[in-house]
Amino acid sequence: MHQHRQEEGQTTTTGTPGTLQQIFDYSARADPYPLYAELRKTPVARQEDGSYVISTYREITNVLNDPHLSSDLRNLSRPPPPPEEGATSSFIHMDAPEHDRLRRMVMRRFGPPHTPGLVTGLEGFLAATVGGLIDDLAGKKQIDVVDDFAFPFPVTVTCHLLGVPREDEPRFHLWVYDIMNSIDYDPETDPKEKLDKGVQARKDLRQCLVELVEQRHGRPGDGLLSQLANDDGPDGRMSDAEIVATARLLLIAGHETVVNLITNGMLTLLRHPQVLQRLRDEPDLLVAPLVEELLRYEPPVHIIPWRTTYSDLTVADTVIPPGSQVMLMLASGSRDPKRFHDPDRFDPDRHDNQHLGFGSGIHLCFGGPLARRETQIALSELVRRLDRPRLVADPPPYRPSPVLRGPIHLGIEQGDG
């Protein structure tokens, strides 16, 4: 790996690259953690393309809370083209003060302190949705946790939260599927149709949301789209484009988080049958710390692939110049032995579990409380109601992405083996 030293104010790089490339190679997807351990030997590693990789807990946390770090791609020395023509960026791609204004406006309707009962108010709907999905699995000898359960669940929840009419929900499920399928598009192996369907789904989803927001003006209701379209709070009112961008963020980013968290969680429980049995016996006592440990041990998001710097930023004696791409290895930081005792052991009884599963700083995942509760209910009910579940394949096939890491399918047998 790269080794950095400080000499007369200059950062130099020695050694040979390779570990990061291995992490991004699909062969490492099932178990990237030994490579993360290698990466942590150099907390800040400059890559050949001029980007910087940060892999240790303290350094990642410090950087995520540093105001000199930007989330706006336009501040990169070589900014990429906009991902979608005509679309407004969500606030996770903005910096203060614009980020702070939009986040405050969303949080007025999304959770504490202004709407403290949002998540608890969804408890009945979450339980009913989970129960219905598991009912559909009854009698099946083999199921796919991803396709049959984890994928449809968060789309249904987010549509309900937004106030999407029930008759429109099937379209939302198809659009989210095509968008998520296209994220892993590989031009060397995938048909171009896969990419084209994702592009079209983004356009169709945005257009539908635009129409729904327009219909909500002057018609206050329970859904988030209606609430945001009619909310004149201290920061004013969000524009329609900003509401649409926020809704798409909830649908896509929130979906990925919950799908991977549920699927990684079920896989981890089946690999730790004693913990699975504990969850079955004492769900109310165990499920909350268990999900926190899953967020540390097998998080849904492994890497923040880009941040950039406004000015020179010194991290672990390494000077990162302005405009540099900064890559934050969240999953590596959450396995850092300098922060967590015996970090490669799955321990739902772990104390002081300040993981990086939802990031840190001003961009801490604002949907985290809902994602936690969705996963708690999902795993508790799956463990309670599935009949002697067993893995079909271990490791299961993983999706190509090293950033949003999770099984693309998770086959489980149940009943008599």
C-alpha cells in the first residue's frame, strides 16, 4: 500500500498500489474485510489518479465533520457531467448553507423535534406490510429474501410515507427496480437495454412525482409530498423541484439502505444460529442492539466514493490539496480495531457502538430512524415465522457494486430438509 510521510510540507507517496483495486474487483465482494485491514495500515492513501482513500475510524469521523470537506461534485478539480439532465440535485449533494436549509425543511415533517411521532406512527403499517409479505412465503420450500421480501418492502413503505396513491404503487416498484438494476450496469457484459431502462425509469419517476406534487398544492394531507408542498415554515417553502429531488432520494437511497441491511442481516443471522435463536426467543430485548451491530459489522453502504476539499486539508499528517477526490471507506472504519474491540466478531451485546453505518456529520442519514425500525420489524418477523431457515449457498451471489454492498439474491430453504 501507499506509505505517506511529511517532508518540508510536502506529501510523498511510496509503495505500490493494489489494495483498493482488489477491493473494487468483484472477487472480493463476498469478503472485503481482510483487504480493509490491509488498507488501514495507511490511514490516508494517495492513489495514482490523485484521489485519496481514508480508511480508519478516527480519520473518517474527523473528515466527515470537517467544514472544509465538500459534498458538491462541482467542487472537484475535474467534475463529472450531471447524472441526469433536467433533474435537481438532492441536498445530500449540497454544502452549507443550502444543505442545512433544505434538510431543516424536510426534518420538520420527517421526524423530531417537529414530528416526533412519525416512525412510531408507522408501526402498524410496517408490521402489516411485513406480515403480508411473509404470508406470501407460506408453504414455499425455497425463497429469495431479496426478491420476495427485502426489495418490495421499502418501496411500499416509502410510497405510503410520501402519500403516493395505491393505484400508482405498482409503477413505482417497477421504476425503482429498473433504476437499481441499472446502477450496476457494466458495458462490457450487460445489454444496453439494462441502462436504457434505468434512464427511462428515472425520467418516468421524476415526471410522476412532478405531477403528484402539483396536485398537492392547496390540498394539505398526511403524505410527505402534500406536507412539503403546503409547508410555510421558518425557512420558507420548498420548490416543487426540491420536493421531487427529496422524494427521489427517499425512494432510491432509502431503498438501497433497507434492502441491503435486511439481506445482510438475515445472512448474518443464519451464519450465527445462536444469535438467531436469541432473537426468536427475546425479540424485544435483542433486536435494537442487534441492528446497530449489523450496521457496524455488515453495513449497507461500504464506501462514500467521493467528497472533495475546498482548501488544503491535513488528515493523519497527509496534506490533501483542494479539488481532490476523497474516498471514505465507512465499512473499514467500522472494523477498525483501534476503535472497536474484536471488530471482526459479530456481537449484538457490544457497548458504545458508535458505528459509521449511517455516516456521520451534517450528512448523517436523515432516514436512519425509519430504516432502523423497518429492519428491526423485518428481521424479528422473518426469524419468528420462517420454518427452520437454511442458506442455499454461502456465500450468496453479490451485486457488482462495492459501494452499495449486499447479496443480489439470498436463497433460503425452509421446512423439512
